[in-house]
Amino acid sequence: MTDKKLVRIVCIEDDPETIDLVKLILRREGFEVIGVTNGRDGLATIEQAQPQLVLLDLMMPDMNGWEVYQAMRAHESMKHIPVIVLTAKAQSIDKVLGLHIAKVNDYITKPFSPAELVQSVRKVLDEATSAT
């Protein structure tokens, strides 16, 4: 389990309703969630907020999730932050690319259940905490 200090999560997702859902689910679990609706603002928010975790949609209009992820991994202050992909791209090849090629920390397909989201967030945060 992660310690009791507030864990900050940035959710980059172009659908405001999905951001609201993620906030509702994760705030109930005691997490602080910052929602951002596009990739460019998402990168700026990550740099400023220095979250413990990023939830990242892949299909966004201005800058897709893979571009955001690559920019994070290339940036010294962001490259250590774990990323969970939240996406409607449910094909197994997309999941393989995400988990094994790009090395995201987890991959959740929409629609997802609240329990699935919370379980993934806790697992990734626990792995990140034990790795430091």
C-alpha cells in the first residue's frame, strides 16, 4: 500500500465525462486527480504538478497519447513517472505494443469498471514505490 500522503494523479483524456468518472472513482479512494483534456496541456501539467502517476488516453486530437508518452520519457523530470494507458483501443496488438514495446506500466481498455481502475492504480503505485 502507498503511504498516507496524498497521491497526485494526472489524467490526460479528451473526453471530459471520462475525466469526471476517473476523478469520482479515484477521489473516493483518497487520490488527488487533475484532469487535462489534451496532450500539450497534459505535458505542462505533469511538469508543474509532478504527479506520482499519469493516466493517458491514446486517441486525442492535438497530440496523441503515444506522442505524450514519448515526450515524457525524453524529459528528465517526467521519465520516471509511471503511466497507465486508458484507451478504447482494445485490440490485443495495441496492448502488446503498449506493455511490451513502449513499456507502459499498465493498459486499461474502455469501458472499464471502477474496481479495475483502482486495482491497476494501486498495483502500479505499489510497484513504483517498491522500485525506489
